[in-house]
Amino acid sequence: MVRHESIYQAVKEEHEEHNYPVRALCKLGSVSRAAYYKWLNRKMSEHEQENQRIAILIEKIHNESPDKGYRRIRDELERYHGIDVNDKRILRICRKLGIKSTIKYANNGCTRQAVNPQYIAENILNREFKAEAPNQKWLTDVTEFQYYIGTEKHKVYLSAILDLFDRRIVAYCIGNSNNNSLVFDTLDDAVMKNPDAHPLFHSDRGFQYTNRIFHAKLEDAGMTQSMSRVAKCIDNGPMEGFWGILKRERYYSRRFTDRESLVTMIEEYIYYYNNKRLQRNLGVLTPMEKHEIYLQAA
């Protein structure tokens, strides 16, 4: 009976919604009428009833955030709905509902390597993507977004700084040009918000980061500069990972037709990411929860 449950459910829905004959629907589904009615009139177990309640919530979460896979759905059910069940059960229900997260896309960075770099730093970070406390290690990069006015394509650039301890976005700036000012303003904002921070500061070898003025700004802030090796995107992996998360969850499935809505999406997503998006590698906490817990314990 369980093996044909999806067929029985389809028969039930088609009969109720469109009044199609049960006999014809059962024949179409290659199941017997007797077996269908036995399933229809069965008494649901408590486990089945609970699965039904969970399924309703899963569909609600999926409709609101199609990017969420079964693991993130499970974490949200526990945190926000008080439902503590294992991953496998949620996966089974998701499969039954035909729910899958939106597909991943490759992130093609927009940072241009400097032709004549004024300053090159060693790769001090060396892919050691763990930190013992906030503001020990910061990563940064710039990525590109597009919007359309009619058939005319326009671009917006996002520069951001990510903390490796709690994965929070420390600071960000949005601009129409991928230039020095965009990156310099991001650093200035991060320093203003964290005046006592003196982290290892890692980037790729984009022209902004190899600028002598930028290096001087880092030195003035008491930071040590680190750079990825040539053509080694993985050296800045968590930053690239953040771009992929943002774009997969809020950008790739949409077409933006004005700058304002695109900028609003980016701003709202970064707030959501920092304050509401649960991460298993943080202990099923948000970046700001991880940050605040450390500060309270210090």
C-alpha cells in the first residue's frame, strides 16, 4: 500500500478537484479500486499525521525560500517551529512532495588582476579558513550583478568583507563601477565599525588590492595584508562561497529591471544572512548569534 501511496493520493486529488471517475483513474495508475478504497478509509497513524503536519510546514518554507535544501529546512523546523526530527525523515518528506533546492550555479568573479601591481603580499592566510575569535581574519572581494532597462544591460558591483570566525559580513559597499573607491570605502566602513580590529586581511590580486594606497590604509589600521596566489580562487574560498550563496538564493532565478530593486535585494539579503540564515558550520546559528555568543563569553 505504501508503495502506491503517491498514486492513491493523485487519484484522490483528481477525483475531488475534477470529479474524474475513480475507476478510470485507478486503471490509469495501474492500481485496483479495492486497494485504493482500503487506503482511503485507513486510519492514519500518529506518525503519518505528524508527517502530514510537517509536510505542510515544509511546503510553506519551500514556497518562501525555494533555495533551501532538506538540511536547511530541517534546521528551520527545529529553530522556528519546535520540530526536532532527523535529516532522513525530512528528506523522505521532501522527496514525496517533489521538493528540491534551486540548483547551484558557478560564480564567475569579476575582479581584474592588476597588470602592473604596485604591491604584492604573500599568501599568509594559506587556506587556513578557521579563526579563534572575531576580527582575526577578514576576507574580501568584489562581485558583479546585472539589471536591464528594456534590452539595455546595466551593472552594479558589490564589495564586501567577511569575518572567518563567525562568517558575518563585516561591511559592504554597492557601486556602479568596479573601482578603487568602492573597495576603499568598504575598508573605511569596516574600520569605522570595528576600530579595535587588526585582522589578517586577505584578498585576491585585483587591481584595487594591489594599489599602494590601499596597502597604506591597511597598515594605518594595523592590519596585515595577505593575497591569493595567481589563478587560485580557492585561496579565497569562503568569500567566493558567499557570492555563490547570495546569487543562488536571491539573484539567478530573477530578472531585475531597475537598479533600486537590485540594490534593495542585496541589502536585504545581507541583513538576512547575518541575522537570520542558520549555518550548520556555526552550530546551527546565524553569524551574528555566533558573534554575540563569543562577546558575551569573553
